[in-house]
Amino acid sequence: MTVRTRIAPSPTGDPHVGTAYVALFNYCFARKSGGQFILRIEDTDMARSNPQSQEAILNSLRWLGLDWDEGPDVGGPHGPYQQSLRGEIYRQHVARLLEEGHAFRCFCTSERLAELRKAQQPAGLRPGYDGRCLGLSQAEVEQLLRDNVPYVIRMKVPEQGVCEMTDLLRGRIEIGWDMVDMQVLLKQDGMPTYHLANVVDDHLMGITHVIRGEEWINSTPKHLLLYDYFGWEKPVFCHLPLLRNPDKSKLSKRKNPTSLVYYQRMGFLPEAMLNYLGLMAWSMPEGEEKLSLAEMVEKFDLAHISLGGPVFDIKKLSWLNGRWVREDLSDEQYAERVQKWALNREYLMPIAALTKQRVSILSDLGPLTAFFFSGELPVKAADFEDKKVPVEVSRKAFARALEEFDALGCWDKQAIGALFKQLCDEFQSKLRDFLRPFYVAITGSPTSTPLFDSMEILGRDLCRARLRRALEVLKGANS
């Protein structure tokens, strides 16, 4: 048997360190086993998926040095490797489930489902579908279809008993079927949900080992049930421990930068990032912490993975990155990395366009552009003192902006500008006054290069980190 693993990110935001973490383990296992590593784009969420996010994911994984044998950009015998292009495949499989009695049409409105959840919560019932449409007669279904009543397709789930499954790391796991919802398989727009597409694609692409985060354990019964309904051989399941913040909560961009673009922009080396992600759940018997990707592949063993919640500590990552810089880079290589990091043409050209009209001599560039080449800025509470914008208003405005950042599907100056104009109206403030504290938080100065252009260049996660830092600075400030 040829081992085949996959990573299947959703292009709905910035590339997440958790994606790289799972990709690394899939990559190492496939390479150590002489197998193949596949990249698949799971973009069935048409409202949130966007091509910019997909490109950023591919670029970030390439930056880390993780290459794939099959994928949307390299092709392969099992394509297309983008779920939005595989709609007819999913519809054929759903038709089979309907025909064989393993699925049913659900005509319930979103309003009814909301009322159902509302009634279940105070009664202490597990939120879930109550099976109302499962009892419709064939004549009733046909009439609803003739009336063009919208519907989704749900899978049937046993009412009693338990689902028994084996996890490569955790051994035998039992989950009662009464804890498993009648999952929607096909949405009203004809697109599949993750659960259907995931199983169909894993089977058709010959995935032998599904290595993913432990948050999917409770969904595994649905997937195993689909394998049984289709009569397919099941892959081996292995659920990795979730990355944690230092306070042991699930790694979240609200507490820690999570975008790979952020770490790239900060100047972390890809070798150090991969090395650190490997240490998150996998310890070397010799105790060595500094390992190249080739060494990780050579020494990889799933038996060495710890189930404890690995803590993603930026200070430890910085320490490891320092070792890579000092121990592995000659002076010439170090200079090349610096040039590739921030002195490359792609990064400098938009900065040049912003600064050319603002300098008299080239040395003016230093103070004008320093924030483009910095991480966290050394801002102080006094920097935000402004007669027109009280500190309390700045605090609230920063918090609101952070709430809205993720709603921007595309991170460009037009979308950023529209958001700030919306927030400005919300705070009933003049735009010039409203933006001044944001200039301080993002650029370190109340006046600088155009804010929206600068934020586009810096990237979403670095801007988020700087606003979060500004909020921390203002916590003890007086209104």
C-alpha cells in the first residue's frame, strides 16, 4: 500500500499556523513512508472563500518548504483538487445516498431551525435537528418538490447505540449516536458541506491516512457512517492535539498572531517555524530541539507524538529562530535573507510609491518607513493623548476595528478604507480625527504615509498585533 496523506485548507482568511502544523505532520509521515502528500482546496463556502486567500495559503506553505505531489497548481490524476470544481461529483454521490435510503430531503426553513434551537437550549437538550422531514411521505415530498420549496439533503443517523472507532494515537473511542446530528450533506445552493466533500474526496483521491486536528474527533462518526453507506474502505484516522495559547486556551488570533504571513513579515526563518511546529507535539528521543525538515522526516515517528496540549509560545519560537540565524547562516547568507525578507522588489515597490513624494533626500526614508520593517512598535500611553480623541474613544475604536478585521474578505486599501469610514460614522467623528490614534498604533506616529495603503502592505495580522498592543498600552490610561 502506498501511503497517501493530504492537507485540505479552506481559503477563507489568512493562512493559519495550525494549517502548517497539520501539513507538516502529514508531509513527514508521507515522506518517511515513501508515500505521497496531496494538497486540496476546500472552498465550498462560496460566500467566504476568495482567490487571494488561496494564493496566500499556497505561497505560505511553499515559503515553509512543504511541497506537494498533487494539487490545484501542480495537477495530478485525481483532480480537480478544488472542491468548487467538483460539484457534479458530489451531486452524483448524494443521489446515490437518496436512492439507497441513507439520506433524505429536508424542507425546514432557517426560521424553524432557529426556533428549534431556541427551544432546545432552555430544556437542556443537545442542539440538533429533530428529524421532522424524515417522516414525510413520498407523496408529500413530491408535492413539495413540485411547489419548488427549497431543501437541503441530510444524512440518516442511527437513533441508538454507539459509534466505535480507532484513532492511531488515542486507541478506541466510543461516541453515542444520540450525540450525532443528522448532518446536512448538500446545501440549498447545490454545494456540499465539508463532511460530504471530505469523505468523497478522500476516497476518490486514495487517501490512506487522515491526519488532522482533534477538533474533528466528534465529527468522525458522520464520516465513518458515510464510508459504510458507500461501502468504501476506511482510512486510518489520527487526530493531533490542538495548538494552545500560553493560558492553555485554543490558539486564537484574538490572543496570539496566527497568520503565517505575520511570522513571515516579522522576519522569522521558515526553517525555524517548521522546526518549532514540529516540536509542538513531537519530541526527539535524544532531546535535541533544533532540527531541519530533512531530519524531522528521517526521525519521524507517530508514536512519539504527545497528546498534551502543546503551547505555542512566541518567545520560545524567537529563541529557536535566533539559533537558526546564528548557527546556520554565514554573514553572506544572513545578508541574503535580510534582502529576501524586506529589501526585495515586491515589498519595496509599493513603499516606494507611497514615499517618493514625501522625501527630499534618500536618508529621509529611515524615519519615514521604519514601521514597515518593524514588529511591535514602542508606543506609550502618552502617544495617544489627543484633545479631539479621548483615550476611552481610542480604546473602543481599536476594539471595534479588531472585531471587524476578519469580516474583510479582501485585505486591500479599498476594503480597509470602507471599514474605517463605517467606523467613523459609528463613532460620529471626523475621519481625520478618528484616524489619528490609528496612525499612532499602526505606524508609531500621528502622521505618516497614507494609513490604508500602509495597512495593506503590512498585512492583516501585523496590523491586528499592533492594535492589540495599543489596547494593552491604554488599559491603565485615564479617559
